Amino acid sequence: MPPAPERRRQAAAAIDRDIETLRETSYDLQSLPLLVEDQKTAYDAILARRVSSGAPGMFFLDAPGGTGK
């Protein structure tokens, strides 16, 4: 068993991963009406493909700051 300080670091890292996963999977569905037509088309296509495949996965949105991600 690792020393106590190492166990604490490992526990903190696990909590950080859990928080990040929760943050990334907490969707703000109220923002969907703010999407422009092309964004909504892409969003619908990605989600439809993911749901129909049944495969797990994560998607990350990358855009310049101030774009209303």
C-alpha cells in the first residue's frame, strides 16, 4: 500500500476526474435554441449517430472565447 500522502494524492486525482466528467456531461439543454442552423444540424447529426451506435463517447467543443459556447 502506498504511503498516506500518495493515497491522498491519488484520491484527490480521482475526485478531480469525477468532477471533470460530471462537468463535461452536464448538458445545458436550455442553450440549444441559441444554436444557429448549421450548429443545430451538426449537433443533431452527432447525437443521432452516437445514440444509434450505442457506443460510449465524449465530445468536446472548441471555439474562441466569447463565442457563446
